[in-house]
Amino acid sequence: MTYDPYAEPGGDRVTVERTSVPVDPPVIHERTVVTGSPLDTIRRIVWLLFGVLQALIILRIVLLLLNANEGNDIVSFIVGITDPFVEPFRGMFNLDQVNGASGSVLDVAAIVALIAWTLVEALVLGIVSLADRRTTVA
């Protein structure tokens, strides 16, 4: 039964029946299940690990910029956990920090570390992608 938009309200409705025509050869519907390769799993793990690291470094930058209390457990945890990842970039420039009058700190080394770790992530993902040998069907 279908709706006829041109029929008058309260009028008769039109009934349409559909018939199927046999197709030669018959159409076979197959279900294809796409599963991830082991390299996809490795790629996801790399994204997760670097994503967590990048988020922690961004939190560090924001917390220091907002002059967060470093005696707070959460702040000290974030600063402490990101120190090993920021430390290699200290002294790279003459300007490591910009201090504000209120005590806020713009950690330039952390910004450089964020950029550098993002580039390392891209490099690792590129290396993983080199090992991905997917065949394409034209």
C-alpha cells in the first residue's frame, strides 16, 4: 500500500503490488566481514600512547600557564609524569620559560616537546605503514 499525495483526503487509496523478476544468473548476496590487521592494532596502540602523552603535555602547559598549585597531587602528578618527556628539550633555546607577574609560566620547552613528540608519532606511524601490504582490487 502506498501513499498517493494527489488523492483527495478521505478518498480511496491506491494499492501497488511489486513482483520480482527472476534474474539470470541469480544474484547472490554475500556478507563481507572486514577485520583489522595486526598492523591496524599496532597503529591504534601508537595513536593511543602518543595521544595520552600529548594530552598530558597540553595539560602541563595549561596548568603552568594558569599558575596551578604544584603542591596539589594532580598537578604534581601531571608535571612529574611529563618531566622525562619535556627534559630532553630544555636548553634547546635560550628561552625555556616565560614568567608572568602573577607567577604563571609559559613552558616553551613543553611546547617544543609537544611538537617533537607529534613528529615522532608521525614517524612511527609512517614506519608501521611501510609494513602494511594491502592489495587493492580494481
